[in-house]
Amino acid sequence: MNRVRQAAVAGTFYPGSADTLARDVGRLLAAADGPATPDSPAASNTITPKAIIVPHAGYIYSGAIAARAYALVRPLRSVIRRVVLLGPVHRVPVRGLALPAVEAFATPLGTVALDLSMIDQLRQMPQVIDSREAHAHEHALEVQLPFLQSVLGDFLLLPLVVGDASADEVAQVLEFVWGGPETLIVISSDLSHFLPYAKAQEVDRATTQQILALQPGLSHQQACGGTPVNGLLLTAQRIGLTPHLLGLCNSGDTAGDRQRVVGYAAFAFTQVANRA
């Protein structure tokens, strides 16, 4: 039995060549280290994220926005040892949250081992299942891995795709795996889909304000990863997190036409040091 989940979207969502991929991610991160701009009001080296929300489209569309969050993670290279990665299912229906039933994930940059000990513990939760099929071709998690491999050292991955679940069910899982400074929470989600440019801007601005207000209840029309985002927002209320908008745009700003666009945003969530 193959115990490694092989890359499914290398060469489409991001470069399939290791050298090209490393170079492209490096360029995106270097650009993200620049000064704050009107659409990245909180981009600052003073932000130390406990959790981030990042988009998951092809890198030519959303890579620059995602890089703004990962640039803030890079200074934590010697601290973070585990990444909890949640994103929506796009192809295979799932009830609850699904683990991949493998031991590692591969990308052109190498292999990332999974946190098998924590995975065994999560299997005791009623909303958590195993589904190799749900992970096999899912891009929402995979596109985050080259960024994580580029900004972090050795780390263990805990990947979950989220299907038909409540915000509370997601929050229960997040709180169980929350850990301390060694654990980073990553939520993978795009915003609105296939609206005209001006309408998408209006909808996405409202969505970002809802996230900044820590108000769960996002629909899948607002964010394809609305369920895991809602779970994070509920956790943020309970634990005490402060959200920061790092960037907001849509595919009409990057590599697409403006008739039917997809929205992208990046957020960082910080917490008071003594509230682990």
C-alpha cells in the first residue's frame, strides 16, 4: 500500500519542476516582504501569527496574496514544528473532517511526514474520518505545502479536508490540536467565485469585515472554505485571537479577466502570549 500521498496538481496549480517551484516561491516571498500597501494594511514584521487564512488558487492567481501570510511565518522557522492544515473538499463528498490515511505528503520540493500520533488521537473524535479518496486529488491543501516547505524547517503535518460539518465540530478539532507556539494553524480558502469584478470587490470587502469581526456564519458563496474559516473564527472567539488583514484582491487583479473573478485574501491571527 502506498503510504505517501503524491502531488496531484504539480505542473498545473504550481510548477512541477523543483528548481522552478523553489525559485517562484522565493520570488513571491521576497515581494511579500516589501512595505505595506493599501490592500495590505497590516503587513508588518510585528505580527507573529498563530493561525493564518490563505487562498488556494494557482500561484499566478493567488500566490502573491498567500505569500504575504507565509512571509510572516518565516521568522518562526526555528519554533514551528507542527502545521495543522484545513481546507474544503472540492471533489469528494465528506461528512465531517477527513484524514488522508497516509503517512506523508509529497511535492516537488520533497516529502512532509504526518503527525501520526496526533492523527491517532483525532480518530477518536466522532466528526473525524479517514478518506484517502477525498485527499487524492484535492488541491486546497496541496498548494500550501511548497510555501510551508520553503519557510519552515522540519515540521510534521496534520492535514484535514472539511466537508459537511458544523463550525463547532471544526472548532472542537482545532482546540484539540491547538498546542503552543510550536503549532501553526493554516486555513485554506478562496473568497467569492465567478462574480463580475466590481460585485466581487463589494462582496469580498464585506466578507473580510465579517472575518475581522470574528463573526462565524460565512456561506460557501462568500468563501469556498467557509466551514473551516467559521471553525477558526469560533475558536478565535473562545481562545482570544486578534485578526489582521494582510491582503485582498481577485483574479481580475492578477491573471484573469474581470467578467468572472475569484476573490483572494490573507489573514493572520495573533494571540496573547500567556493564552496558549
